[in-house]
Amino acid sequence: MDDYLSDLIFSLNSEQVYFFKSLVRTYNIKTALDLTRGNSDLAVLMAKWGVDVTVLGSSSYSVRRLEEGKKNGLKINVIKGDMRDIYKIYNKRSHLTICLKNSLSRLLSPKDILGTLAQVYLNLEPGGIIVLHTLNYEYLAGQGDLPVFIAEEYDRDLVVRLFFDISTDGKYANLIFKRCLEEETVCEITIPVFPLSRKKINLWLAELGFKRIENYYWLGQKNNDANFQLITTACRP
């Protein structure tokens, strides 16, 4: 259920799709590794664009959705496993690695996050690109009373609302998904996350040897509406 709700809140819009399509064409991306939790809708699109895509399916939900795409003739390789074990289970290099829908922050420890990024570096071709999507935790933590409302999307006759909460020392944080009928909460799911700051992301990427590190707000949003989502790109030289 939590992957389904993340898919709903962090779904791709047309401008974001255009960004990735341009990335594939500009850098002549032939192979891609998708570490995103959920239905990997971008992986399906990239396969349609002619990219040889490998998806790390960490749940039966994501694997089932991707197997449906393979039945429709798309070139998608699905491997079951944990992104912390990339180097063991993915035995080739890619031109592009994507980790969207705040998936990296769900590893919960600096050791696991840094170790995963190190493995991504080793599995990228020289000149390869990593694209990370996280929440802008520094921005969210400064928004006043907690929990902070982030976004909402409709799910049939219900509405799904996402909130962010963080401990006073900044070490622990949660995403809270609430499925509501009008203003009444009918279901609530809490997901622990590691509040990975933009400064920390950039520092770790640089320490691992990545170059051309860039941060910006997620595409397709306007003004402060985008401030809660962060995109980071970097290249392996």
C-alpha cells in the first residue's frame, strides 16, 4: 500500500516526462537502471523510447506491474532485490541510474545510503548519469508547526494527503499518508525516512567522485509549490 500511495503523490507529469525524454536523447542513453520503489512508470516509458531498462523490483507490487509491461512486448529486465545489494545482483554497467519517489531516503541510515550511492558509481559507465529525487527536508523542517502538509491527490472518491514530521533533534522523520473521505481520515500509514539534506547529498556524491552535481526543484511545479521536492543530478567522469 505504501508504494501505491507514493506512486499517487509522486506521479510523473508531462514536463517531467519531457525532461527524461530529452535526457535520453541528448546523452544517447542506451541502458538504464531503475532503483525506484513502486510501479516504475518511468521505466516503462524509457523502454518505449528504446532504452534497455533494468528495474530493481523490491516488492511484489512493482514486479507484478513490470511483468505486465513485459507481456506487452516492452524490453524491461526485472531483478528482485534490495538497492543496497546492487553490485551483487546487477552485473553490468548502465548509462543512467534513476532513483525517484524519495526511495533513497527510505534506507534510513547514512551507511546504507552512502553505500548504495557508491555502488551506483561503480555500476555507471564513464560519463553516466544519476538522477535522484528526494524531499527537500531542510525546507520542510522550517515550515512551522508539525506535521507539515505537503501534497494531496485524489484516489477515486477518496483523497490522499501527505504530511511530514521530524524529531526536535532532526535525526528522525516520518512521512504520513492519510486516505480521507472529505475531512475524515479513514486510513493512515506512517513511513520512516532519513531526512537527507541537499548539502549532505552533494557532499557524499562529491566524495564518491561524481562531477557536475546539480540540484533543482522538481519540474512542472510553480513557485513554492515545488519546494518540497528536490532533484539531484550528477555524472561519473
